[in-house]
Amino acid sequence: MRLFARFAFPPNHLGYCGGDVNAELLAYLKEDLADDGLRRHLRTFAAAYPYLELIAGCNQIADPLDVRVVEAYWIGNDLLERVDWTRYARHLHERFRLRTKPQALDLLLGKPPAGARAHHAFHVFDVSFRAGLPHGDAALDHCRIGWGTITAVEPGAYTVSYQPIVVRDGHLAYGEIQPARVLRAIGDDGFMDGAAAGDVVAFHWRWACVRLLPQQVAALERYTTAMMALANQTF
């Protein structure tokens, strides 16, 4: 549960996703606690939580907030490869048919058999775009899960070196390596401690979420790149 909360807190803090639970999430994260109250808060994330239910169901995992399921959606792991594409297409149809124009919906429903995975990058690059949600270089780059190497540490933030997602010649692409400042606290309230220069962290809406192991960096890059290439087929 705490891993999901780490990735869900930043857009909730900005008022984009989930219920009015920002203060509660921050308190749970600061104290590093997880209980039924946190579970109720996380179920209010109507965009992300259904993906967890889909991934868990296809992998016979009872709890959608199991850490393996949460990692699959936000970072990527082999659970995504066991999500049946027909079930995934049905999932997308049921959720987005009333929010997406027929032609756009047809394009979207063609993505699972073409290789779409139930990963956050696919939701950002393809689903949100076709559902008419705000997009553009900054929104796409901020909303996807970024990763970068820490180059400097300050009390409430890290500076990381990373490659942004940009729109170049009408297609999504990686931009030039550049620095970015990612937050990890509001005043004395924070939840990302212990990372040091040279570590790689995942971040969401310019908030540091978790320190990544090498295999997690590889998985996040692989799924982000694959979902970006798939989006470019119909961008």
C-alpha cells in the first residue's frame, strides 16, 4: 500500500487524481504506516486503482495493493506480461467508451493486441491523450513516471539528471539529458529519505517517489520506451 501511496501522492497533492485525501496520504507516508484507512484512501484513485485490479486478477493475486501489482503498474515487471489482451481491451472499453470519441476508442482498443501493457506509461501516452485530458510536452513528461540520477541533495529536494519526454516532429521522443529539481518534503513533512548522490530515483509530477534498484530502472525504461513507441504509431 505504501508504494502505491508514494506514486499517488504527487498528483493528488496537485488536485488531479483521487479524493480529497492529500493530508491523510502525507501523514501515512511520513509515519510509514499502512492500515485499512490508507486502503480506503487509495481506492479513491479512479484512474489507477482499476488497473491494479486488472493486473491482480490476471495474475491470481487477491490484493490489488500487493507490492508486486503496484510495482507492475508504476514501474513494470513480469506481471504485465500475464495480463490477457482480450481482457485488457474489454477493461479499456468499459472504462473509457463514454469519454472517448468512437474513432479514438477504436484506435485505443487496437493497442492491447499490438502490445499495450497495463502500465502507467500507456495510460499517460495513449489513454489520457484519447480521452481528451490535458496533454503536451510538460504534462506528458510530468505525468509519466520519470527516473533520474541524483546529482545534489538539499533538505527538501533532490536534483536529478534525466531525459525528459518531448514532442519532436509530431512524435514522442526522449529529449537531451538535463537537470530537474524533484521535491521530497513539504516543510518538515516528507517521505523520501536516505537517497544519496549517484542513486537513481523514480519521480511523479516532480516529486521523488522511491529509490530504484538497477533491475527496476531497466524495467521502467523498457516499458516507457515500448509504450512511447506504441503511442507514436497513432499519435
